[in-house]
Amino acid sequence: ALQEQARLQTGSAELDRVLGGGLVAGSAVLIGGNPGAGKSTFLLQLLCPLAATQTFLYVTGEEPPELVPMRARRLGRPVV
């Protein structure tokens, strides 16, 4: 029988619901949508607070690498 994996709550009830209760360690989650829809802003708002105790890899194919930390600083989030 499969065991239920421990899940990390993201702080977004809707995202946690879609993910089956939160993020699973070692998993990959693909967030898609139209350019400019707010995917990066949404993810930075969620993941920056969690990064104080967890490690995340943020991969984007849509924007230049230097834009992500610039956006995080603009949102008042620490850049690690």
C-alpha cells in the first residue's frame, strides 16, 4: 500500500487544494499560463517566506534570470 507523503502548506488554500494538500518534498510542480498573467509574482509571494526553512529551485523559461531577483526585491521579499 502507498503511504501518504508529508506535505508542506504553501499559504495558498487553493494551490494546496490543487496539489492534494500542499507541496511534497522532492516533487516538481509546473505552473503555466499566458505571459504576463502573474505566475512569477504569485510564486515569489508564496515561496520567499517558505524559503526561510525550505530549499526550492525556481526555473523559468520565460524571463531573463536577472529579472526574478529584481521582482522579488520589488515585492519586498528576501532574495536567497
